[in-house]
Amino acid sequence: MLVSKLPDKGTTIFTVMSKMAADYGAINLSQGFPDFQAPEALLERVAFYTAAGYNQYAPMSGVPALKQQIAMKVADLYGRNVNPDTEITVTPGATEALFCAVCATIHPGDEAIIFDPAYDTYEPAVTLNGGITHHIPMGYPDFQIDWQAVRCKINDRTRLIIINSPHNPTGSIWNEADVLALQEIVEGSRISVVSDEVYEHIIFDGQTHQSLHRYAELAKRSFIVSSFGKTYHTTGWRLGYCIAPQEYMLEFQRIHQFVNFSTNTPMQHAVADFLEHCPEFHKELSGFYEQKRNLFCRLIKKSGFRLLPAAGTYFQLLDYSEISKAADTELANRLTMEHKIASIPVSVFYKDPPGQKILRFCFAKSDATLEEAADILNKL
Ligand SMILES: Cc1ncc(COP(=O)(O)O)c(C=O)c1O
């Protein structure tokens, strides 16, 4: 008989809702993945490298050409120089990077702070390492961080703060004042930061992504995580990376080598080539998704849903309090089974759900899919 280390955790909501969408033939705007193809030139490079025999283990920390391209991208976008040999690890998705970063920082009894609604991988990683997670709810409806609440939660056992901007599930983003508040709080402490920046290239209305790469003082104590899955419409390839100072990265790799050893070889070579030859692709991603957001919002403007601000990511929150009094989990199930449209109930990302009536819809879909989805939502 096994005794679970995560007795309170069931199957993730993304798996549950995607399965329900498939079972009931519903349009799946629940789990965050695009329903369109990766760039042709990238697919061609994958075909090239698999056919050319690049099919064995990659180096543990990643293919050198890809790490070089990542370092150049970070220098170009954020003005930070990172050493590709000692400060970058390529991982099977951002998920493994987040897990290894938490493993590297949390010992039994250590405390971590996360902000609710929180992406669902953070807390289990802390728990599996014997840590204690403090959840600080973000404000409603702007989903900003209450920095005074953070100061109150810090004590001499606090070792980690996990942040995420642009933010899943809310689409909110950090501004400079947030970063400076964090910097002031951790200064002189033993607190490390994990910065989940997988949506770094999806930010709207001319706003700037406040990457921790831009802030040298914070970068010195941070694991900064990103994902090629979000950027190249390839979530199934499982390709992400982590950047951290050498001392942090050594501990990260000590763990990574025993979790996954290394990451998919041909895809790493392909992405390295693509970054070299199509460096403009990620720069155009915000505009591409801003159009999708605007289309989706326009299509459902006259529905009974209230649109919440969406400053980044490919998610739109909809407040349904004018349509139903049901709990969000119940409504999400009903919409999937009876109305054939799947979404994600936001309450599952809270330790203590505040009872808001909000569902998350993914708009990383073809225009035709979004129109079909809007037809359903407009009739509710
Ligand atoms: C906030 C956030 N972090 C991390 C991930 C995981 O990224 P990956 O698919 O590269 O593992 C996701 C994926 O949805 C996400 O939304």
C-alpha cells in the first residue's frame, strides 16, 4: 500500500477538461494549446535533423548551438549577458525546469510563497521537497500583488518566491513597481526567486515584459524559466529552458541529470537553426495573439459574459455572474457536456477559492474555431 506524498492532488484540471471535451465532442478552449501548425521552416529543420541521424542523447545541459542562440536572444531582448556554457539548461518543457528549480532551493521545513490563482505545478514541487507553501491571493479584478501581504508572510524560513508574468490563468502582467517591490523584499535575505516567464513573448497593447533578466540584482538570485512550446506553437515537443547564475545552475543540473538527463535532440538543433534564421518570429507573436484576443472579445461582446482585462498570455477570463449562479467547476462541466464548449474553472488555482464566478478560455485557436465558440457563448 503506497502512502501518497500528494494526497490532496487529483489529476490536473487540464487533463480532466481536455478529456471531457474529447468525450463530449466539445470545442476545447480549456487546456492552453494552439490548434494551428508550427512554422513551416521549423518543421523542415526537425525533418532534416531526424533524417540526418541526430537521434541520440543530447548533452545533459542542452545542445551548445541552442544554448548559444538562447544567450543571444536574452542579450538582444533584455540586455543581459548570460554564459551559455554555465548558466543555461535546456529542459523537457518549462515544467521540468520549474520542478528542478524548486528542488534546488527547498529543503524540508523551508517555506515558499506563491500567488493565487497559481499555476498548478508550483505547490506540488514544494510539497515533494518537504517544504511549506504560503498562498497569497492576488487582488480582484486586476490580479495585482499585495506587497504588504508578502512582507507579512516572510520569515527566516522563507527560501523561495515563485512569480509568473504574463500570468496564467489571469492574463495579468507585472509592471516595474512590482519588480522593484520584490527586489526590495528579497534584498539581503536568503530568498531565491523562480520566475515563470513562459508567456514572455505574448504581451499586448504595447506593454513591455518585465523580465527579471532586466534586473541584475534579482537575476543574481533567480531561476528564470521559459518555454519554446508557447512561442512556436509546439507544446507537445516539450522544450523549455532555465537560466540562472552558475552557482544556482550547478545545483539545478545536479538534479536535472537524474530527472530527465537531457532533452530531445533533433528538436534542439531545429530550434537553434530557427532562432538563427527567423529571429523575428518571437517578436511578432504578441501582435499575432493580440489579434486573436481582439477577435474573440469582439465576437462575444454582446454575450452575457463580462470580459476581464487580458494583458498577456493566450487566455481570456470571462465573468459569468450575469448568466449563472452555479460554482465555476459545475458550470465548466455543464458547458462542456451540454453546450459543447470546454473552459477551465479558475477556482481550482486557489487554496481558498474566493467564490468568484470566472472561467478561463484559451484563444490560441483558428479564427473559425473562435467564431464557432462565440456562437455558443452568445446563446448562453
Ligand atoms: C504558467 C505556465 N508555466 C509553465 C507551463 C509549462 O510549460 P511547458 O509546456 O513548456 O512545460 C505552462 C503551460 O501551460 C504555464 O501556463
